[in-house]
Amino acid sequence: MDSPEILTFSTPKVETSSVEAIPSPTLELAYAYYVLNRPDSQQKGREMPWLGLLYEQHPELVERIRTFWPEAERDHVGFDLFWLVADLGYARDPSPQRLLEDLAKLPGRFLKHLEVQRHKALEKCEDEAQREKESHKYEGPIKRFSKLKHSRELRQSYIEMLSQLWAVLEPLWLKEGLEEARRASELFRAKYQQTGDVLEALPPHHFTQFEADAQEIRASQKKGALVVVPLYFALGGGFNFDMADAHYIGYGIQSERFYEDLSAQAQATAASMKALADPTRLMLLTLIARYENFALTVSDLAKQLGVSQPTVSGHLKLLKEAGLVTLEKHGNKAFHKLNIQALEATFDGLRKLLLRPK
């Protein structure tokens, strides 16, 4: 996994011969677990209704998930379930029930699997730096599942935690998630049959279209080892895992709508930022803000800036159109006031677009 934003991973390959598109409630559960372990999961709650629901109505469960492993043992913790579900054969299950029932006996089996996969991966490394990087991917999961293997109490707590999480998610999944995932799977299959190209059938603005991911996907497509999973609980994110039995691609069913919303937000924020980008207009706003207790006229502003009144009027018109300045009338005079709420909304929009917790 190379980034907290985008889930990518690879393990030694076992070739299969199909391109599938399926709903996967087990991978939905794994994705929810991953999101809850992200540093910005609470911020994400404003975008993801199910996540907001967890924070509002089940804060103790959220806290339990986020603190189940000590901070020093959380390296790549969000990936654990993806790996286990995909490589131990639970991805195609109609529900997480079998996974949750089997979890008590899975840590030992999964540890053996991880050791085999690590050995195969290290054999392919060409230098020590690559070996160290590849080995590091396995350290966190091996340590955590070793603890689960040797502690019955910890295993029970882990299973209980995941069961409680699915108990919250399952009603949402059954109410509309499953049907939406089925429709998205059918749509993917139809597009794939038309084009014969997995990338053409995936949402055009999803991260799997990025060059590095696209190259991996095309290589896997040549082998026919692909499983595509439309994710109900994801937005613009998802996963891209080249695992032992297949290459798994997950994308948010609403990823295109999410992209369109981001684009609209960028356009709205850019319009206000454009109004702020001119130094004269910015100084004009500064004067209005600094001398808010003074009834500054256009003439006052023009004198302060050393420009003509028509120039100030033109700048004020643009600022009013952007919603950053309002006009207040007192008798037969009109005075300009800074629209604090609009300015804060502009900065907030820019912050949401560009600044993300790390």
C-alpha cells in the first residue's frame, strides 16, 4: 500500500482465467474498516453518510476500531482485512457471515499464507533496498495476526468488533447497497463486453485510470485474472490489489458523481478566488475590512488606492458579483461591507479541496 489515499498492493500471482464484476459484502466490510482507520475518517464522515452515522450514533464502536491496535502497531492496519478476504477465498461470499464465523481459526492459517507470500516476493527482489521495502509490507500484518493467533481473548474482541461494525452496515447494504452494486456490476459487464477493455468499462475519473495503475491492470487483463467490485460504501476511492489469486479492482459506485461535485466545488471556489487574485481588489477588500467602522465611500477608497473612482467602482462590481462585498444604504449614501460569511465559505471550499489530514 503506497498511500493513505489510494489502496494499492501486490502479492505473487496465481493465474486464473476470468474477468468478473461482482458485489462483495466482505470487501465492503474491509473497505469500511480501512476508512475508519484513516487519519481523516472523521472528516470523511461529512461526505459518507454511513460513516457520519457511525460517528454520530456509534462513537464507542468507532473509538474501539481506531484504538484496537496500539499506535506503534498500526502500520498498514487498514489493509489487513482486504488481504485476508481476497487471499483466503471470502471475496465472493454473499455475506460476511462465513468470514466472521471462521475468524477464530484464521490467524494461524493466514500467518502461514503471509510467510509463503513474503518468501515468494523476496525471491523476486533484485537488490537489498527492494527486499527491505517488500519485507516491510508484511511486517505489520504478521505481527498483528501473530498476536491474534496467540490470544483467544484478543481474537474474540477482534471478531466482536467486526461483527458490530457489520451489524451497523448490513441494514444499509440490504436496503439499497446490494441492489446498487448489482446494477453497477451489470453495467460494467455490458461495457466490458462492448469494448473488451477493463479500463474503458471503469469510471473515467477513477484513480485506476492513472498511468501506473492502468499499466498493472492491462497486464493482469492479458492474463484474464481480474475481479471488479463496485463499492457502495466508497465515494471516489476504492482499491487496486494484485493479489495471489486475482487482481482486485474496487471503485465507488458514486465515483463519477463525486468527481462532478468536486468539479462544481472547484468552479465555485475559483470564481471567488479569481476576484481575490487582483492586488488592487485585494487591497480594496483589506481597506473595507480594516476600516469596517468607518463609512468609506467610493471616493475615500479611490483616494486611498491612488486610482480613479470608475476604477474602484469596476473592482467593487466584480467583488459584489462574487458575493464578497455587500452594499449597505444609510440615507442617501451607500457603503460597502465585507461579506465575512462568503469569504469564509471561499476559504473553507479551498481548504476542503486542497488540504487533507495526513
